[in-house]
Amino acid sequence: MLTYVCVLAFFLFGYMWLRGIVLRQEKMRWARRRQWRRWMLDQLTKEPPEGED
């Protein structure tokens, strides 16, 4: 019974740890997307010179 509780606690800890990493990556991705959208708006508002990507 004790080993079962230990394994359960270990899995719960690993799940929370992985979820924290995933949430942190998601937050960074959202910040990067927001930066990218702001950059796109800047590119759209200022007329880009011909021939530039």
C-alpha cells in the first residue's frame, strides 16, 4: 500500500512538473506571437520598399 502511494505521488509530481514546463513554453510562445503580430502591424503600417520580403 505504501509503495502504491509513493508511486502515485511520484506520478503526480512528474505530471505537475511537466505541466509547468508546458505552460511556461506556451506562455513564451504566446509572447513571441504577440511580438510577431506587433511586428506585422508595423510592417503593414509603414510602406515596405519593393523587393524586400
